[in-house]
Amino acid sequence: MDLETKLKELDEQAVSVLGELISIKSVQEDPVTTQEGEVYPFGQGVQDAFAYMLKIGSEAGFTVKDVDHYGGHIEFGDGSETVGIMAHLDVVPEGEGWSHEPYGAEIVDGRMYGRGTSDDKGPLLAAFFAMRALKESGFEPERKIRLIMGLDEETGWSGMTYYLEHVGNPDIGFTPDADFPVIYGEKGILHFDIAKKLAPQGGEGLVLRRLSGGTVSNAVPGRARALLNSKNQSDYDFIAAAARETAEATGAKIETKKIGRSFEVTVNGKAAHASTPEKGINAISVLFSLLNKFEFAEDSVADFISFYDSCIGLAHDGAGLGIGFSDDKSGSLTFNVGVVKFDGKSVSISCDIRYPVTYTDDDIYSALADVLDRNGLGIVKTSHQAPVYFDKEGELVTTLLDVYRQETGDTESEPLVIGGGTFARACPNIVAFGGQFPGEPDSMHQKNEYLRIDHYLKMIRIYAEAIKRLAGEKQA
């Protein structure tokens, strides 16, 4: 059977299986130990999604491997070299404000809605069905073809590290976890917390009772809340009026209400991926902008609020922190605050930076230190991923670009450098390739994440041709 006929035969099943995989809530949780003593290091939900993929891979006649539940693969072929397609099954938390069930896999107007549809279960399954179509149409690869499944890409990559240490790196390949037509560079990524100890609150004036917002550092937070208290109840009228002005100025929706003798402020912004903070409205930043209009009883609280609004504010470039770096190869640094935590004794913000490829993490931290020291703030470094940069005219990039153009007819879109972090950083000779199409709104890490069905089916065809080119065909 020819490849296109097989692809069409599998289209309906590909959509059905995507719905089944989306229905599994694979957000990382605490490790689980079974009655038999097995450990699922990333929680039951992630393991369920992983087990599902191993099952359908085995049923389709592929060789499957589970590396101690830290990761695994689905493969066929017996060559001495390996083409790796590196994708992930874990998803970020669903968050709030959905119009569709986050794990319902509803199809409306040609779109399937659900957490993970575009990041990264849809692209992972597109690669899987591309492999199925190749195998079942009789294609015999010169190189092994291996779909490598990561289980904690959104949170730490320890699973992929463990897998590669035990199995080894593929020789060449791609990760379907970014944009088409093809990615030849990824900015460096830093995650860290900025923190300040607070003095006990009391005395005359406004008191901050509670403050919260966001769930992960690598997403623009869509919601943030503060609970304020004042002995002078008329202060609440001023807060409500300032909230209305701030909402109009920022485009956020701000709700206020009295709770007992306190006053609650809730900011509803717009979630986005931290690599593109300009596409969102950061609810935490809007909330600090509002709070900075008020006089607080405790100086350390007021100082942190003032620091945030003056040095971070509503900007995305880090210039107020002294790190507004850029270069010709990859553009400007981006800065995002994803989480704020407050317990009355201290306040902290979790930050995400995507920095240009010609800079280093030391450049960033050295520049940050001056501003933080002046403001009496501490920093806790949590993770770092160095930049990656490929030759734009190299064989891997040009081969994948040619496949994309052949399959889509789009000859205008050019290779990209992105702020996103993908498994291209995990081992050599891997680049990011799809599955976000040019011009399509990016719903990754946002409420109502979706994948267009026609794009999903087109993705399968692109990946089938890409795998075929990279693997080569055995000669009779």
C-alpha cells in the first residue's frame, strides 16, 4: 500500500486516539509507589499516559521500552544508527477559566480542545501515526526510527536525563514541540526566585493579608489575588476606584469585593507561554501595579511592591532589572514572573528568563545582582538551560525546511530562533520542528488550549516525510 493511502486510512483513528490521550490528566505529581513496589516518579497521571502509549505502540507491532518509568520509546527498524523523535507526555496544570473541559477532548468547529492538544500530545501522536503509516505501508528504514517519550519536560527534565543515560542519544532527529517551518536556535533559559523577608505587619494603614498568583514560572499567570485590610473602611472605595483605572489602562479584568472587614482584589489577565510574554497580560504584574498606588502600614511590604512596579512593572524585556540584553542572532531577552507567594513573613516571585544566544547565565546573574542588592533582595537559582544554535544552512535544518515546504506549499516562512525550550537541548543533532503552524494563534499553556484537526492530520504527513528522509530507505 502506498503511503498516502495508508495515511488516509489512519486519519479517523488518529483523531480518536488523540482524544483518549488528552482525557488522561498527565500533570506531574508526587511519586507513587504501587503495592508491588514499583515507583512512578512523576505521579499516577503521567504514568497512565505513558502506559497508554506503550500499549498502543505494542499493539501496532512496534518495539517498546520502559526505562524504570522515567521515560521510554516506541521504535521500528534495525539499523545501527537511530532517528529520534523526542516528545513529551506531561502537561502543565490546566489553570482556570476554561470554556471547555480541560480533559474532555471536545471537538468544536474543527478544533479539539484540551490540555496537551498542542503541547505536546498532539504532535507526539502525529509522529506516532507517521511511524505507523510508514511501517504499515511497507517502508524499511536504513536507520532505526525511535519515538522517545519524555515524562517531565514541563518541570525539570530529570526523566529525559535518566533515559538518555541508560539508552543513549539518537544520532539525528527532531522534537515536535515548537514551531514550523523549523527552529535553528533556542535562547538560554533561567529560572530563579527573588525573595524578601518581611517585618511583622501592624499599626495604622493598609495591611496585606494574602497575596497569590500563578502556578508555574514558565507561564504568564492569568490570575492573581490580594486580600487587604484597613481600619478605615473608606479606603476600600479608593481601592475600588484605582482598580477600575488600572483595568482600563492594562486590559485586565479586575474584580473587587468586601469580605468581612477586609477587601479582596482579583486580577484576571491573559495566560501565555513564558517564552512569549508579550502575548499575555500578566495578572501578577497588573496586581503589583495596582498595589503600588496605596500606602501600606509596613515599610518592607511597601518596598517590595515598589521594587516590583518600578523594576519589573508591565514590561517583558528585563530592562528595569539591568538585563535588557539583545543580539542580532536571536533578538531580545524576555522576562516573566510566573508565581508570587506570600506567607506574611516573606514574599517571593518565581521568574523565567529567555536570554539571547550570545550571552551566558553569568552575564544575567551579574547584572541582576546590582539591582537586587540595592533593594535588599535575595535570589534562589533553580534551573538553567544553555542556548542552542545550529547552522541555518546545515543539512538537518535544510532537509526539514524542504519537507515542510513540500508538504504545505508555504515557501515564505523562514527558519526561526525561539525563546521556548525543547528537547533539542537534551542531546546533539536534534532540532525543533513543528507542530505550531505559522500564523496560527498559540494556545499552549493557556486556557482553552486546542489543536485544529486539519493541522493535526497535516502534521502527520509532514512528519512521515521527514522521518522517511532522515531514516533513509534500505536498498534491495
